[in-house]
Amino acid sequence: MNKGDLIDAVAGAAGITKGQAGDAVNAVFEGIQKTLKKGDKAQFVGFGTFSVSKSSKRR
């Protein structure tokens, strides 16, 4: 599934236009990005947890 597929699914499930669904999906992604940029994690029970971690430099 890509972003377009997700927008289509949200539009169908919620009975809203693709434009409205696109706005909603973008708002969710932006919220997750802002949370991660602050160094916090975004956790969604039953879906997943998003976090930023630092890894050592590779040779």
C-alpha cells in the first residue's frame, strides 16, 4: 500500500472525498513527523511505534 492507496481507503471508509482524505492522511503524517523531530516517539496500539534512533557510523 502506498500513500495514494491509503487515501483511497480512508475516503471510502469515511465516506469523504479523496481531497478530504488526503488532508487527513497528510495531517496524521505531519503529526508523526513533528513528534519524531522533537525526539519523542509516536505509539499507536494495534498498529506500531515510530521512533528515531542513532546508530554508529558504518565503515
